[in-house]
Amino acid sequence: MKTLLLYKNRNFDMNQELPWNEQILVQDLGLNVVIDVMAQGDEFLYDVAYKVILTSLNDIDEILYRQDILRDCLKNPSV
């Protein structure tokens, strides 16, 4: 079963290009600390979180989809 938490009809592309200002964003926002805590030492989780956080959404439907997923997660914390 595919959960499709990030996109309605596709998986996240780990090979997509990161923004040109990646290093500046990471430094200015202190993202390494946040992502380190999220990953808890797991290199794969670190890589996924890093790429998801740095990959912007421009499509309103994709943004709304993720907000709906978050709302559902908050309504069902035991899952």
C-alpha cells in the first residue's frame, strides 16, 4: 500500500533538483539542527527530510492536499 502523503498521485522524487540557494536557506534557517532532530541519526530519514523541506510547492492543489493530510493526522493521532 502506498500512503502518498506528499502528492495525491505520485511518489516524492528524491532526485529532483534542490534550489539554487540551498546552502543559504539551510544556514539562515538553522535547518541542520531541525533535520537532525527529525532524523534521530537515521541517514535515510535525514536525506528525505532535507529534500522535502527544501523542495517548494507552487501548486495550490498540492499545498491543500498536504494540509488535508496533516488535518487527518491530527484527528487520528493513534494511527
